[in-house]
Amino acid sequence: MKTHHWLVLALTLLPVAAPHAAEPDGAERAQKQARMKRVLSLAEDLELNEAQALKMAETMRQFDERRLPLLRQVHASAQVLRRAAKGDASLQAQVDQAVQQVFDARAQLTALERELYQTLARELPPQKRAQLAIFLARNDGKMKWRKGDRD
């Protein structure tokens, strides 16, 4: 993709990456920027045109929205486990439940990652599907926790 196309793509992706809030807070802004960088990187790696990149951006946004509650669950359960491991007696009874919640959420996250790959790869030739798989593996977790996501 040529350099001038990147500017057009970035400006075009901005509305796609932005939720419909009038003034996004810092966490939302950081999340939008990270999402846009990820899409631009994917577009470059797979040599996508603007329409393809926009379509993938929307798909990735939808999956990110589904992923966020699971990440919050993992984080909340991990907090319980950390505090229990440090000796917080009030949380000792919640350890097994927190461990199970982490495993369950992580299994769902893995299933979402597979579904994301399958959705994005659907219309790609084998070489680009391989590049997509490498990209997703390399960028696994980049959208996980940002300041403010833990609310």
C-alpha cells in the first residue's frame, strides 16, 4: 500500500474506530488509537486496499467489544487470587471459584480468537491467511488492558 494511501486509510478508519460518545475519555482514546494502529499494521502486512482494511477494522472492533467483558472477568478473578495469595483471609473461600472463572474466561477468549481468525480469513487466499495467522499470533493481547478498562 502506498504511503499516501495510509493517510487516507487512517482518516477513514477514525470514525470506524470511534464509539459514538461525544468526548471520549483517555482510556477510550487510547483504545481507539491502539485499534487503529493494529488495523493499519494488519493492512500493511497483508497489503490490503482501503475497503478491505475498513471491513477488517469493523470486524475486529466487534470482536474487541465481545472480548472486553471476558478480559474484565479475568482481571477481577486475578485480583481475587493475588489478594488471597498474599494472605487476605476474607478471600480464601473464593479461590476455587476465581480459578474456575479465569479458566472459563480464557477458554472463551481462545474461542473468540479462533472465530476472529476464521471471520477475517474467510475471503483471503492461502498466503494471506497464513500472514493473518502470524499477525494475530504476534499481536495477541495487544488490546487487553488499558487504563480505565478495569472499571
